[in-house]
Amino acid sequence: MTDTIGLLHPGSMGSAFGAQLRARGHIVLWCPDGRSDATRRRAEQAGLEPQALPELISRSDVLLSLCPPAAAEETAAQVAELGTAGVGTVYVEANAVSPPRVQRIAEHLAPMQVIDAAVVGSPPVGSMYPTLYLSGPSKQADRIAELFAGTDVRPHLLGDSIGKASALKLTYSSYQKVSRVLVAVAYGAAEAYGVADELLEIAAKRTRSYLVETDYIPKTAARAWRWGPELEEVAALLAEAGLPDSLMRAAAATLARWDDNRDERLDIAGALEALRAQGDPDNPS
């Protein structure tokens, strides 16, 4: 069965998704109005069909929004304002936005059905196989998953609740992207002090991600009273090396929320509860 997908708007990820859908025999539309030459080239290489926005919306069975996060609500508002979507059109909000934002988008587009989606991984080019997480009404989510069957995009259903896919994306991004920033800061400082090779040698001994070691969260809480001051010293080192120290000072401030849990034996739930309680203005203890 051939579907028509309106792609809003084909950046590197969107054009790669469009190419995957085209390879499955679907029609993929895009709107060239106001887009850069680079975007036009990507769309042409992916075999996407140019179409004015009102016609793109009216022709599409599925509208797939893959744009910069800051433009997500504006893009949805344009679709809602034009009001040319057909009965049964599904809007897939696949941008890195927070659950409250995707909920606002869904409310703005009602009665159009909205699926909350999140892409984890690199664009599906060459040997890359990103996962497309989907949450929302099961009938529509199944329909979107079926679109990508047999492609290099791996759909994964998360249930009926809008917001789950967005929450998963942002919680993963909070670790993945900040970790990349920390790499630049740590390596820059080590290089400034002539110990970059030794730093990499230490790092190479670990192949497991800290993110999977959730059992260590209570130990972090118990040791926060020692770790916080150490990170303040790191911040001073970074500043001396001409590098930003704000990440380290923010981490030290976060650890300070566990000051009352010095050397306590907590479980994960208890450690997280203590972290939240310290940030609650109604519970300053």
C-alpha cells in the first residue's frame, strides 16, 4: 500500500528518513519555500517531491515533523492554521521537545491525531539503523511503525501515552550530549597541562557506559559531600586553562543537594527522592 508522507522539513535526518520511505514505494512531499540550497539538494537526492505547503498538507496521509526543536511548535501551528489536512491524517511530532511541548502541539492540532515520536541514533545512511520510538494512540502508532517496516529505521512502540517518546529522547540526550561536552572540556584541560595521552590511557580502560550503572546513584549521593568540593577544584583548574567552568560548578551545586545524606545507606528511590526534595521550594530541608 502506497502512502503519501509530507515531510516537515528535510534536514540531514529528515531527508534520510524520506529516502527510506521512498525506497519502500511511498510518495514523500516537501515544501521548498524559504529553504536553503543545501536543503534543496538533499531533497532532490532523496527523490522527494516539491509541493507548496497547503497542497502538501492536503495530500498527505501522514505529516512527519523533523525540524530543529525550536521550530516544532511554529511548524505545528502552520499546519493547524492552514487547516487543509484530510480526515485521518496523522501528525508525527518527531522532534527533540519536552513532553509538555508535545502535549501542547497535540492540543493545538486537535482533532488531528498526533503521535509522539523520537529518533535515537544517526541518520539511516550506509550502515546506520536509528530507532524511531513511538507513543500515542495504538492504531495510529501501528500505522506509522508499518510505514518503516523493511527500512533501516527501526520502529519501537512505547504505549498509548503521548510524552513517553519525548521523555525518552531527552533523558538520553541529557547524558549523551552533555557527556560529549565534558569530553571536550576534560580533554582540553588535560592537553593544557600536558597529560592528554595519560588521560586517554585511563579512559580506554573503561568500555561500559556509566548510564547503565544506576546502582551507583546511592553511592554518588553518599559521597556527594566529598565529590562536590573536588569538582569546585576542577572548575578552578578549567578556569585557569581558559576553559568554561560552568558545567563543573553546576554539577557541584547538584551534588550539594545531597549534603544531608553524607555516608547514608540509601537505595535508588531514596537517593532520587532526596535529590528532588532539596530542589522543592516548599521543602527546603
